[in-house]
Amino acid sequence: NFNEHALEMSIMKLFQDAGYSYVNGSHIHRERTEVLLTEDLKQYLLNRYASEGLTVSEIESIILMLRNISGTVYEANKSVFKMICDGFIFNREDITKKDLYIELVDFNTPENNIFKIVNQFEIGYGNNERRIPDGIVFLNGIPMVVFEFKSAVKENTTIMDAYTQLTTRYRRDIP
């Protein structure tokens, strides 16, 4: 019987076949309001900037900077997109050390990045409300793509249902 769950799992398998790590969201321990996979981001930054001596405290500062981006959905997404594409200058805690140019994605050596596909990633908001996207692609712990799967087997389910769920409910409720 091919239902939405079977569709979801077949897509998770396609991503695994392409080299992504797969994790069910219920196996990721974090605050439900946290949308970053902070351990992946920490690991990427530690590996990428090991020769520069980037400290755990400095990595926490970078994560805090990502968490605190504000503005409208458009403005926040634009800011994060710019940081991902262009990188940014990071001021070191130790002022005797030269500032670092941080790249959140290693475009030159893709195998240095952490690619992960996660399904059923519960995201909390408001008064114990939650949203659970069917799938999210994470790159170095940063959510890049959100999927909402709809099985063509159900006659009353349309692509418009998925579009509405993504563009109305998820945009409104997920940071």
C-alpha cells in the first residue's frame, strides 16, 4: 500500500543513495524551538577552521548570531542566504588574533560539508503548538529545504494542499 509514509521513506532512501545521512527527527535531541542542528554546525566549523584555532566559545557566538537574525521572513531569509553564499567576517574573541572569514558552506570541497536529510522534525512554537515538516535537508546543520509530501494515491489531496501548508502554515509558524 503506497501511502504518504511510504512516499516519504522512499524519498529518504533517494537522499541516502545520493550520500546524505538520514535521521528521523524524533531521534535528534534538542529544544523543540531549535531549527538548527547545532552539533553538525559545530562539527563543521571545528573541522573547517581547526588550523585557525576557532574556539568552542567562538562557534557558540556564530550559532547565536544565526539564531538572532531578525526582521520579516523575507529579510531574515535574505540575511541568512547572504551569509551562506558570501560568508562573513568574524571578529575573534582574542583581539590579538586576526579576524576570520567564515564560510558556512565549503563550496570548493563539498565533501567537507555535512549533508543530512531528516524527516518528521518536530518544531515547536507558541503555546505548545508544533509543526512537523515531512522532510528537511540540512547542510552543516542549517535547514536549506523543507518538503511536504502528498501522495497521489489520495484523490482529495492536491499539490495545492502541500503548497498551502508550506507557504501559509510553515511560513507563519516556523522561524
